[in-house]
Amino acid sequence: MADPIQVTASVRVPGDAIRFKAVRAGGAGGQNVNKVSSKVELRIDLAAIEGLPEDALLRLRASQRNRLDAEGLWIVISDRTRDQLKNLEDAREKAADAIRAALVRPIPRRATRPTKASKERRLDAKKRASHLKRHRSGPLE
């Protein structure tokens, strides 16, 4: 069983919702990469996260939809360093950051009209481009 991830004072991922797996990583390390399992793969059960509001869970699921496996577990991978423990901490921090980002409610967009000045700037730019293209090639003699 892994250690729980404390995201905020009220939100945490319990240890029994986390599965840890070390696998061999590619990249830097020379022949050592063929022998040492330094890449870390965490699988987190999203439904087991404690204190996460329903809307935040939906945002988290939507933002991480490409990182969900067939069972619905969230896969967090880290192979930044050649050290397994550092990669484990990095993966745990990635998960906490993603959960914190999901806790923030997006500001709804309010539709606005373009200002008169922005319309004039757009039309002036179109006129300049038209003039430039019209006078690009001189008379052929």
C-alpha cells in the first residue's frame, strides 16, 4: 500500500486508491536503462479520492481522459530522472497538481461585441493589405 497524497486540507488520495509500479525507462542512462526500473507508473482510482466535489471530479476526469485505462484508473507516469524515488515523488506531485487544477472552477465566458475602434483597426489593416497586394508588381514593359 502506498502513502496517501494530501492535496489540500480537505482533499486527499488514500493509499489504498494508489497502485505503484516501476518499469524500465528509455532515454538517458546508457546501458543502465536496460537493467534498472527507474520509470514510475501510478494508477489512481478517481472515485476513491476523498473530499473531492463532484464537479471537480468531472473536470479532473475530462482533463485526464486520455490517461485513463480500461478500468477507469488514472495513469500518472514519471521518467524525468534516473532515480526511482525522485520519479515517484514527481508522479505524486503531478497527480496533486492536476487535482488542485480541477478544484478551480473555470470562469464562464461572457459574449461581448467588438468595439468600434477594433472594427476600424481591422478594416484599416484590410485596406493596407489590399493596397500592398495591388501595388506589389509594377507595370510590365
